Amino acid sequence: GAVVSQHPSWVICKSGTSVKIECRSLDFQATTMFWYRQFPKQSLMLMATSNEGSKATYEQGVEKDKFLINHASLTLSTLTVTSAHPEDSSFYICSATGLSHYEQYFGPGTRLTVT
Amino acid sequence: ILNVEQSPQSLHVQEGDSTNFTCSFPSSNFYALHWYRWETAKSPEALFVMTLNGDEKKKGRISATLNTKEGYSYLYIKGSQPEDSATYLCAFMDSSYKLIFGSGTRLLVRP
């Protein structure tokens, strides 16, 4: 149980285009989903927290207009990187919590490369 | 800025060796300490969620201890096997349920 999927697992896009990444909880209802980013040799850094049906809360330094998060249902959250630049190239990973806020279940991540 | 430190960064051991890693974290505003095991191209897998000072948890050959007063946790692997090769992440959870991760310890177990 508690499986989270992410799609796509990797994507290459050109500068200036937008990319959407999906995060789904497959066998539970996710009250809260989190989006993280990891640069090479660094920790997973929290970007934003989203609750179903409400606006995401972004961490300091994360541009909300650039990283659009939609949590439209209890099983799906999307992260759209708008007007992507090479410096947005990174590993993006989501997690989800169910009834217990203690436990976060992670997806396998998405490798984004912007050329 | 809250800082979670893990050491060592990487570790190579021989099959059958026992090993341990350290995670240090802020001792204030503590809610829980998480350990994850992360293999390449897979989702991080939750190992332990620890909440109480003095907590000790065990899962097969892997165990963990927690000291919230001094802000550290140890993860132990007894009799390492090649399939234990992975990156081990610890994460500090504050009262808002946010996770702050360390950089991880990369373990390689040689057959």
C-alpha cells in the first residue's frame, strides 16, 4: 500500500517552454502533497506544500508564478515549470500524506533537463 | 536556517560487515525524525519514523536510535548485504509536518 507515482520519469525540454509533472497517490487519498527539488550533490529541498482544493504554500525563494502547483483531487497534484530555463534543470520529487501526517510516501521523481 | 547533517557522505563496506551512520538535527521544535532508504530510480522507502527521545526501532537487520535532547540519530545495519546498497536519508520533521533532509549517506556493500 501507499504507492505514489510520478510522470514522466524524465523529460527534456527547450528553454522557454513549459513542462507539467504529475504526482498521483495510487491506493490512498492524499490530503497533502509536497514537492521537492534536488540539485546535484545536495539535499532534497522542499519547494511547496499543497492541500487538495486550496492554493499551494511555497517555501521562501520559490517563485510561485514559475512553479505552478495544482492539487485538484485527493489523488493528483501537478507541478508545471513555466518558461523553463537551463537553471531549472533538476530532479523533482513529490510526496504525499494520508490520514497520518507523520508519514510521507514518495514518488520516484522526475529528471528535468532544459536545453 | 535549520540544518540536518549526515555523516559519512559515503561508505564502502564488505559483505557481512556491520555499519552505522549519523544524523544530527536541531534539538528545538522537534516533531519526528525520519529515515529513508533510496535506491537509484526508485522511490525513497520509509524505514523508520521516530518521535520520542530514547526511541529505538528495528526492522530486520536495520535499527535506529534517537536522542532528541542532543539532536542526533544513529542508523545501524548488522551484517551488511549487497542489497543494502543505497542512499540512506534522514529528515527532521517540525511541528508543521515539513521535512528537512540531510544530504544522505551513500552505502556500497561489496560482495
